[in-house]
Amino acid sequence: MTTLSGERKAIFLKMTIDKERNDLFRSLIATIDITDRKQMEERLRQSQKMESIGSLAGGIAHDFNNLLFPIIGMSEMLLDDLPQNSLEYENAQEIFNAGKRAGDLVKQILAFSRQAEHKMTPVRIQNILKEVLKLSHSTIPSNIKILQNIQQNCGLVMADSSQIHQIAMNLITNASHAVEDKNGVIDIELKELTLKKYDLPDSELQPGPYIRLSVSDNGGGMNQSIQKKIFDPYFTTKEKGKGTGLGLAVVYGIIQKHKGGIKVYSEEGKGSTFNVYLPLMKTNATPVLDNRSSKLPTGTEKILLVDDEISVAKLEGQMLSRLGYQVTKLSNSVDALNKFKTNPEHFDLVISDMTMPNMTGDQLAKEILSIEPDIPIIICTGFSERINKEQVEIIGVKGFIMKPVLKSDMAQMVRRVLDEAKNS
């Protein structure tokens, strides 16, 4: 029997090791290729989900906002008319609140599909939390205890107040669902802090001053597998009727837009904590105050109002009449153009819906401006893919407002546009 020399044994052993290593390497490469392909497929599916949400948002926003507008507007005017200590006032307040929450839902969908415009202003998160907590106490079952530790002297953040409201409401609502079966506890904390370089090693947040909003619960918690999916659109562990799977995806999108971050800490059986980080403003800006409770600006000018939805035109007309304006209402854009042609000097302002048959709002605006270039025009829309604030300004339109419109917003917009036209 022939035996291998020591040198040949070494060569044979090396060849065997090299073959096994090459086989392992080829297997690893195949695994990597499959992983990459799976990741690409997952990204494609996510992209398709986003596209479908965008189509849904554009499809429902206009019609739904037109339906909400009379609900919100009429209940708002009832609140002006009814004595505040009456049952009727309380009922109207509930209708108004429900209508606004429905409007916020449309904004969430539009924000998620990146089709909504939002105004970023200096705000104090603690003031928004006060409103959110008041609403939460009235909507969350009384067997759930809500604890709060709010730092009242927190500084300003540059944010959209309605979107910060959405973040807080979503997180608190999710926490309530997590503890509703065990008479649980929700703990809400707001504080300033400074993040150092290594505080969040796996985060893209830059070192610096932040405001941290924490929402914790003592519910059932989540395993690692679920935690990896909670920000995916449509993903939900809730039973039917308790969630759409959009809430946390919306929260994540809003926080990214605000240049912030969100971290989740959870263990099965030990509850969950969601920490939201928003960058603190370095300058001493003045927060924008809610003008709904202040005295509304009024006027006596003559306004041509156009909206093909008769109920919306009626509501807008009542709003403007209560503010002192003289209103001519029409539900057909062609009739409105003919009315203006007959006597353009009679009107000081035109307010038009965007989406109308025969002639859209931007087309009507161009025709009117060709007759009277100095007439101020406001476009009012529930949603339109054709137009946005920047585009109407190019046409020469002076104001752009989204439905459903609060009376305070209408009053401010109308007065601003009229005053600017007089001073130009």
C-alpha cells in the first residue's frame, strides 16, 4: 500500500481545504444573491403599497372633504349660536370634534402618500400635548390610567402642529389598545435633552438638543420579529376594527419629515416604550398661536363665490355673511364667468372651488384675470392633483385654502387677500 509523504499530505490537505472553502464561498455568494433579490422584491412591494395609498388618497380626499366641510362648518356656527352651558352646545361640540378628527384622518392619508402640504412653524409640544391629553381622557376607557410627566418649559421645535397632534394621538391610542384588557397604565413624558454622539449608536440623529416625547405602556409587549415590522404600511397585530396598519407608518413618515427619530423598546410581557426625538430650535422664535379663539377679522366687501357643491357654497356663503361680507353664490363656473363679465366692477373678490365641471377653478381664474387683472382670487379645494399653492400663484391667484375650512381660517385668508389688494 502506497503511503503519502509528509509534503504530499500537506498538499492534499491544502487542496481539500481550498475546495471546501471555495464551495463554502460559492454557497455564501448564492445566499447573498438571494438575500439581495429578496430585499429588492420587498422594496418593490413597499413601493407598490405606497403607490396604492397615493391613488386611494387622491381618489377620496376631494369628495370626502366636501362631505366633511358642511359637518364641521355647520357645527362650528352652531357653537357660535348656542349657549355654552346647554346640552345642545355639548352635542354640537361633539359633532365638531368628530368632524375634525375625520378631517385629520384624510390629512394622515395624504401625508403618508406625500400629497399634503403642511406649514412648519415654531411650536411648543407641551401645548399640543395638553389638547391631546384632554381628548384622550374623553376617548380612552376610564379603567386605563394615564400618567403624565410634562416639562412645561420645553423649548420650541419647528413643526406642523396638526402632524405633531397626529403623532401623539396615534401613540397614545396604540398604547390604550395594548393595555385595555388588563386595566393598564399609559405613561406620557416630555422633556428636553442633549443627545451625545454615542447615545443612539444605530440612529441617524445628529448630536445636539432635542425634545423627547415618550409614550409607555405596561401591556403585552412585542417580540423582535414584530418590532421590525411595526412601521411597515398595512402591518397590524390588532383585531379587525381596531386598526388599519397605517398609524405607525404615518407616525414614522411625519417624524422623518421633521428631521427627527423614533426608537422602540419592548419585551414580551413587559410592555413597550416609544421615544420620539424632535430637534430643538436654537433661535428664540415666537410660537404661532391658535387664532380660533381670538376675534375674527370682518369686512363689507362684495364677494363672488363659486362651488358646484350646493351645500358647500351655502356654508361658505353663511360664513362670509356672518363676517359682514356681501356674497353672490353660484354653483356653475360658466355662469360665474358670465356674471363677472357683465359687471366686473361689482366684485372685490372671487372665491372658487378647484374641481368643477365645464370649467375648473384655475381656468375660471385665468378668464377672470384676463378681464380684470387686479381682482384678488382665492382657490378653495378638497384635493387636486392638477394644482397647488405654487401653481396658483404663478397664475395670479392670491390665496389657496384646503377644505374642510374653519371659519377662522376663511376669515383670516379673505381679510389678508383683500388688504393686500388694497395696498398694492
